[in-house]
Amino acid sequence: MTGLQDLYREIILDHYRAPRNRGELPVPPAHKVEGFNPLCGDEVVLYLEVEGGVVTDVRTGGQGCSISQASTSMMSAAVKGKSVDDARTLIRAFKALMSIHESKLEGAEGTDTTEADLAGVRLGDLEALQGVVKFPVRIKCATLAWNVLAQGLDESA
Amino acid sequence: MTGLQDLYREIILDHYRAPRNRGELPVPPAHKVEGFNPLCGDEVVLYLEVEGGVVTDVRTGGQGCSISQASTSMMSAAVKGKSVDDARTLIRAFKALMSIHESKLEGAEGTDTTEADLAGVRLGDLEALQGVVKFPVRIKCATLAWNVLAQGLDESA
Amino acid sequence: MSLDVAAIRADFPILERRIGDHRLVYLDSASSAQKPQVVLDAMDRLYATSYANVHRGVYAIAEEATAEFEAARAKVARFVGAPEAREVVFTRNATEAINLVAHTWARANLGAGDVVVLSHLEHHANVVPWHQLAAERGIELRWIPLTDDHRLDLTGLDALLDGAALLSVTAMSNVTGTIVDVPALAAAAHAAGARVLVDACQSVAQVPVDVTAWDADFVAFSSHKIYGPAGIGALWARAELLEAMPPFLGGGEMIRDVTTEGFTTNDIPWKFEAGTPAIAEAVGMGAAVDYLTAIGMDAVRAHERDLTAYALAALRDRFGDRLRIFGPPDADDRGGVVSFLFDDIHAHDVSQVVDEVGVCVRAGHHCAKPLMRILGVPATSRASFGVYNDRDDVDVLVEALGRAEAFFAL
Amino acid sequence: MSLDVAAIRADFPILERRIGDHRLVYLDSASSAQKPQVVLDAMDRLYATSYANVHRGVYAIAEEATAEFEAARAKVARFVGAPEAREVVFTRNATEAINLVAHTWARANLGAGDVVVLSHLEHHANVVPWHQLAAERGIELRWIPLTDDHRLDLTGLDALLDGAALLSVTAMSNVTGTIVDVPALAAAAHAAGARVLVDACQSVAQVPVDVTAWDADFVAFSSHKIYGPAGIGALWARAELLEAMPPFLGGGEMIRDVTTEGFTTNDIPWKFEAGTPAIAEAVGMGAAVDYLTAIGMDAVRAHERDLTAYALAALRDRFGDRLRIFGPPDADDRGGVVSFLFDDIHAHDVSQVVDEVGVCVRAGHHCAKPLMRILGVPATSRASFGVYNDRDDVDVLVEALGRAEAFFAL
Ligand SMILES: Cc1ncc(COP(=O)(O)O)c(C=O)c1O
Ligand SMILES: Cc1ncc(COP(=O)(O)O)c(C=O)c1O
């Protein structure tokens, strides 16, 4: 099961089993955003507290497969306390990690994010998710939380 | 051109070149009916005068291929002066001549006209049109005038 | 009556496909069935000998193409017990067939406050068109609820049907497998003055369907679930309804006359078939119908019932309470579809793991999100059976699920 | 630049067909083109190795089918110069593509008194949907008239476009072959504040099409005219328009979420693709696009132009005034379509007679009855050319027409 071990790294299963930052935040001041994967019904709910250009708190809800939920958990840990700008850079870096394959699946013509742009960004644990790119259908599971985050940051701006 | 000679019998070409009963009748007392072959745009116009259960006069108009126009002409000659009942029997007999093939083309399940019913009906010249059944697409050309007649008789009733 | 599965498997070229070292165990026929060689051959033969646009040309190959296209319509009509071939309208799929009714019959007949009755089992194809009509016209939707074992709960049926204009229900759920008693529902609906639309998408593949015995008004289904090509489906409806309905899409073929001022419509069924149709696909659907008819739909039903009973028992034996199985417990009440869910492994992850050993099962909401909410789950795994599956395939599935369970165990 | 027609002919299995003692001379590509073996092979290969429903399964063959389906979309997008693949919506055919715009964009934006401008060249597919909208909503239709040689008469264009919401025109007539100057029309329409829909059904098969250079808003076409299978076609539209448009058919695939209360829609293009699509046909359309791209659309255009010029000259030489030929006299202004009519032989009869020697020409109104009325004829005969035709075919046609003339001579 080499392929599977690539997809389901230990750290992913750990986030899946023990998701970080589960819960809700009072709205307002927090902002609530939801996203669905129309394919499989995966659902991500995000509560975002943004103050002075900083993501001061994050809570997550929703349900879905190990990949979508682990990605949500890892994302929440990664952006909590970060500036909105850094969070946006992280979104772009994560999607770059996934994007060649996502766009291939959708028949899109590539992405405008240049590698150079993101060279300095450290993804840390998130890199564990790169095994997903070998399973194109699952890329949408991994990116769902990040799309919801992007929407949340736009709406809290 | 054996096939073609079967389709284009001399008598058909004669009716095509010199159509009988071309013209119009004052409406009312006459009744005007029109029909189209949606396939090819063949058009038949019929003026029917029905009095006391008898088709006292018929005039035809329209445009189309040799088969549709010859059939119109032959039909007009055949029903003029006939009782409405006889005209209806003629319609059924003519459609029986064509119908196995028409229904085959349309995927229908056959016809409810029984052979026995129509055994005594004499089609005369009209039988020249039976070569049409070898050319399924043209059957609709041949039957158009008869469908218009049927509609006209219904509406004048 | 039992199927010669080995012989049938040989008819399906894709079953020679290997996934890694494993043979393909295709258990997703409820989503789309595989195609036997005879269906592919029928389409290739048309393309290689008689392809032309239909209903348009006078020349020989156009006549042949038209005759084959219309012969396919007649076959499809016979397959579902339609009294006349002209009552069968070719559509892209069942979804378009249902939308056609919503856009023509329903928009001509329903207005604010009119009631359409659906059930909680419905596929999105039989939900969203009615939501659209509700948003546009203010019609009211009512829902037949489910019993605890996921059959329709008919105790409140009369109240639901009271004043209803249409009852639109599936004949077989694509999630729980539930077989719905269509004749009883149709009788009740007609007694209440409602028309009856049946989503027969799953049934046509698994049980003998007779629209006359059902006493339905509209019946929708797809070719790709009955081993024919995708891209074509059918709406059957009573001739007098079709005659009275306004047309749907406008264009070639559906017209009698067109001027700069307006247009008149062609006879049924062509009135509803605008533009160049899926010609080879209709012929392929006809060939699929021939294929199923040769096997015999009674035999197909017996086969599906047998596999379902076997699968239900095998899953219960192996996984007990750790695996939730949806739908009626008795295989007599269900088609060849088994949805299930481990307590703590997501359906998606299960599918992924069993795919490693060549097992194709569907994971997700199966286009039935209202039902998912009622089942209280975001998604299920679903195994579904076709004529090419046998008990061995079920055994492979059970074994693969065992691996998945082990993989995700702490 | 000239095509190796002998090599191309070998790609098309149907061209081995014989009609009696005669080879098939297929001159009806404007109605539907024949299919090269590579297109049939692409579909068969999918069915034999990777067929599954798309966008639904996690397992390997479902992933492969989805990837092939979406790759086909990308190919089609590139073929017509679309900036993004997601701007291409798969439909059944061009007819459905135009109806989709009428049902979504137009019904969301047009009301009583709003103006849609058409031309007298239009195919029923680009007439009837607007008649339907006129009857339902009271929109006003205006018509761009024709010059004596059947080109668009643009002298009154500004007045016609004044206050118009949409200009919807063909890029190439399927009757007269007239090539329409789309960029000029689009510029005028946009200047007047109107959107532009182009019926590119004929053009995509014969000239390089670039929706961006055209500066159109919506472009409709069919696979079966570009040597792909019937049953699939496409609507290209600007992403921002597609995003803003309400959905069309409701069902699986086009949704994001569905409850018993309502639904939300998926992203474009899937938002407009309800139900199981024509999967193999999309792949076949992609293969057809590859086939044409390999030949080169500039070469195809040169070939069509050459055959048209040759045919126009040959018909004039042989029949002089006895044969009326429709459309612009210069082949530069027209695609590979020649409509003609003997003074006193009906088009239907001509078709029938030439069929005896294997020549397939279309007879009828070509789904353009408003145009027929303007031409003052009930029907025409029409010969149209594909990549597999050559001057020999034109010679055979001329000879066969001579026989028809003789046969019907008094
Ligand atoms: C100019 C034009 N528009 C529209 C159509 C309709 O195409 P389809 O029948 O593939 O929808 C055709 C083909 O018949 C055509 O030639
Ligand atoms: C019960 C049911 N209804 C409708 C559909 C829709 O069928 P299609 O996608 O072929 O339109 C399906 C198949 O997914 C189904 O299972």
C-alpha cells in the first residue's frame, strides 16, 4: 500500500483523529464561513476572528473525509496568530503545492502564481499533504478548507 | 434505374406536370385546410366543399416534390364527387397501402386497419403510388395530401 | 433463471482491465453501468456503414440512419411496456427527462400554491427542478417521509396528496435500494387528481418495468444505467399529455413551420427533440435493450436480489454493529444497491483504500443530499451490482473493507 | 497547404460503403460530418479501459474518466480560442447551447419590449428559441435583411441595433454558405450596448475560429459537424456571464448543496451540466478537435474554398441559367456549402435521383424556413464539402445532376 501510505501520512491521520481548534466563536465579532465540496459533500465551517490585520482566533467545524478534515485542522493551526497577509501567502503557497494537479483535473490553463513568489514560504507540517497530488480527486478535499479561509479573509476585510 | 422507374411511374409524372383541380374555392362555403411536411417543407393546401355528405368540389394548392404534388392531384380526382364516407374509406385504403412502411419508419406498432375491411376498395390509378413504399422517406410525401384531406373532412363535419 | 455470469463477463471488455495486480471489481453500476461489446459494435457499425443526420436526407444512408434511430425508439418503448413508440422522447438523460416535464407540462399547468409531492428518497434530478419551479412560480413542495428502515412512510399519504397536482417519486432509491410500490402510489395520486411522474432510473436496470402496469403519466430513465451509452435517455409519457404540452427546446426537427413571425410544432415525439439528436447513442441504447431482453429482466431481478441478500448477510457477519447498513433489511424490498458506513471511517477514505485492490465503490452523497440529512450522515459508501457481478465480487469487497478497517484502526 | 485527400479518405471507414455499384460520394457534411477512425477509437478505448461516471468516484477508473472528460473540454476550449476551459459548457448540440442562453441569460435579463436582433440567414436553432421568448415575454425580434447575393445587408444595422439587448447571428449560413463578418457585427453590437451570440455551427468545421478575436459573448457549436460524435456540443461564454447566469436544468452535478428547502449551484461550467453527461462523446469531440488541429484549420479552409470555387464554376458551366445557385458568387465570401435549384425539378426529386449513383445531397428547407421564404423557394438541393471530398466528387455530382435533368425532362 505504498500509494496509500503516501496519502495517509501519520501526521494527517493524527490531525484527522484529533483535530485542532474545533469549536465555534461568537459571531460577531468573529466571522463565520462555510464551504462544501459538491462532489462528495465534505463540509468545512470556519470561525475567524480578525483584528488589526491579524488572525487572532480560528475555530473549525464541519465533517468530511480524513483529508478534508486534517487539512482543515492543519490550516487552522498554521494561520492562527498570523497576519492576514501571511495567511494569504500561505493560501497561495498551499494551492501552488496542489495547483498543477487541480488545474489539470479541471482542464484549466495553469496558474498565475509564480514559483519565485513563494520560494520563501515555509509550509512545515502542511507539506505532508503533498501526497494528495497523486490522487487528483482528493485534491479538492485538501483545498476546501483553504478556499473557505480565502473567502473568510475577503469577507472580514 | 429500375428503382427510380418504380417510384416515378409515368402516371405520377403526368399528375405532377399537369395537376388536376388546381385552384381555390370561396371560403365559405368551402373549407380550407393546409398541411406541411416538417421534413422537407412540402406544402398542401386543400379547398373542400362538402354538401349533404358529399364532397361536391375540391381544389388544391401548395408546392412540393413530384410525389407530394402528384399524390395531391390524384387524391383530388379520386374523391371529387364521392360521399364523405367513401372518401374516408379511400383514405384508410391508401394509408394501408403505405402504412406498414410508414409505421416502420416511425417505430409505431402497426395499424388498426384490418386488410379485410378494405378488401373491396378499388384504388385505381392511386396504386401507381405504391412504388413509394420502397423509399420510406418519401412515404410522408405521398401521404401528406391524405392527412390534410382527413383533417378537412373532420373539420367540415 | 440464474445468470451465467462468466459468459456475461466475457461480453464486457473493460472487465479485463487490471488495477495494479488486481482484477477490476466494478461495484458502481448504480452510478453508471459498463457496456457490453454488442453495444459498442452497434454504434461502430452505424458509424462505419450508415451514419447521417436523421429525418433530413432522402439519400440511402440517411434513410438507414433514420430507420435505425426510430427502430431504437421502438425497442425502448417495448422494453418499458409503452403502448406506442411515439410516446418515447429521447433526452440526454433522466435528468433532462424530468426537467422537460418541469419546463413544459408543469409550467403550463402549475402556478402559485399548486402542490408537487416528492419523497425523501429522491435523487437531486427529481428535487432541484421542483425547487427551481418553486422559486419561479411559488409552487409548494411536500415530502413523503421515511420509515425507520428507509421505506416510504405512507401513513400520511392521503393528506400529502390532498389537492396535489403532481406526485413525482423514484421507483427505486439509488442510495438505500428501497423499491417503491409505484402502482399503489399512482392509484392514490390519481384518486386525488394528481399526475404521476416516476423516476425509473434505477429500476429499468434491475426489474421488469411496465409503465402501463404502473399506470404512470411520465416515466424518466437513462441509457447509461442499462448498459447503453451515456448521452441519451428517455421520457415516456402518455400520448395525450405529450400532445397537449408546449414544446421545450426550440430548433430544427421540433418544428412544422417557421416564419419571421412565429412557429408551429411537429408531431410527437419529435416536437420535443430539437436539433441533431444523439444518433449512434440511440442505436446503442436499442442494442443495450436487446442485450437485457435476451438475458431476461426477470433473471436480472433474481440475480440482483440474490447478490443483495448475499452482500447484506456477508457485511453483517463480518462487521456486525461496526458497519451501519442503510435501507430495508430484506432483499425482497430492495434493488442491487447497498449503502454502508463505518462508525469512524469516512466513506471517501474507505473507497480510496478498497480502490487499491481494484474494488470500485462509490463514496459521497449519491446526489441525494436531502436523504443524507435524514440518514444523519454526510456521505455513505455504496456498492451496487450489475449483471457481470457475482458472489466472488462481494467476497472481494468484504475482504477489502476489512483491510480498510485495519488501516484506519488506531 | 493543400490536403492529402486520399490519405484523409482512408481515415473514414464509411467511405468504403457502396451504394449499389457506386462509391459513396458524401456531400452532406454541413448536415453532419462523417467520423474518422481515430474518433471512434477514442470512444471505444474509453469504454474498454476507463469508463465510469465522471466527477463522482474516488476509484481509479472514475478518476481517469473524469480526467479524460475534462481534458476534452480543454481541447475544445483551445480549438475555439477560449481563454479558459471553464468557459466551455458541454451541451447536447448547438441547438441546446442557444436554448441555454435563451433560458438563462435571456430570461434573467430580457423583458417585454427588449430587442433581440437576428438575421434572415438564421437556422431554426437560432430563431425558434427567440420566438418562444417573444411569446412568453413579449421581447421584440428584429431581422438583418439580405443583399441580392445573400450576404447580410448592413446598411440599416445601426437602427436595428438601437436599444437592442442581444445580437444573435450565424457566422456562416448553412444554406447560402455566406460568411458573416462577426468582428464587425460584434463591435457594432457592443457599441450599441448589446450582447453578442454567435452560431458557429458551420464555421467551426471550416474556418479557424477564435472567440476572443471575434469578441463575442456567447458562441454555440456542435461536435457532429466537426467530425466528432453527435450527442455533444458546446456553449462558450465569458466566465463573468456564466457566473452571473442562473442555472438551466436542475439535478446532479450542477449543485453545491441541496436541502428540502432549496439548493445552491456548483461552479462553472458544471453549474450548467445537470445529470450524467455524454462522457465518451466528449472524449470523441476532443479527438475530433485533435484530428482537425493536426490537419490545420487554415488548410481546411483553403480546401473548402477551393472545392466551393470549383463547384460553383462547374455547375454554372454545365447548367447555366437552368440551375439557380444561391449565395455570394465569390468563393472567398462563402464556406463549403452550395445550394441550388433547377427551374422545374423539385429538390427532393433531384436528391432521390442522384442517390441512385451514390451521391448524398440534402434536399429541403435546411432548417431555415424564413430564409427559404426570402429566397422565394420551398426547398433547395444542397451539396456541402468535408475534408474527405475532392474535385472528383464535384464532377460526380455534376454528372448525376445531368442525369436528373434528363430524367425529368418532358
Ligand atoms: C447554422 C446552423 N446552426 C445551428 C445548427 C443546429 O445544429 P444542431 O442540430 O447540431 O444543434 C445547424 C445544423 O444543422 C446549423 O447549420
Ligand atoms: C434514482 C436516480 N434518479 C436520477 C438519476 C439521474 O440520472 P442521470 O444522471 O442519468 O440523468 C440517477 C442517477 O444518478 C438516479 O439514480
